[in-house]
Amino acid sequence: MKLVIVTAVEQFEMVILKLFKKADIENFSSSEIDGHKNSSSLLMASNWFPAEKGGNESSMFFSFTDEERIDALFEAIKEFNKNLETNNPL
């Protein structure tokens, strides 16, 4: 058994659920989290409210499962990320 953790922006929550099912990972947990990226100083300077804390609504999924299932999940995630049109890979 190994631990697998997958994070994604909230819009991809249903995708993650489908990928877990495809990899035959039936038992898992999830949690809502805030995702953050370090910004360049130029972006911070152009922010109207620089002291305001902000983040992207994200989800985290995790499971203790067999290595074979994790390998299948990683392959499905790689395939999904290849066709991704945003800058928010899984």
C-alpha cells in the first residue's frame, strides 16, 4: 500500500472522480483547500489590494491503495494533462 495525493482546481473535481474510478481506486478521502502560486513582484505591485489574502478554490484527494492502481491513475492523469487547455494541471 502506498499513499497517493492529487490536487486540482475545483473545476476539475468531477474529472478526478472519474480518473479514480478508471484506476479502480474506490476508497479515498477529499478535502477543500486553497491553492496558491508565488507571484512575481510586478504582479504584486499591480494588485489593488496587496494585503488581501487570496487563493484558488481547490480540492485534494488522497488514498492508501495498491501501487498498480496508483500507476494506472498516474497514466490517466498524464493523458489528461497532455490535452489541458489551462495552466492548472492535476
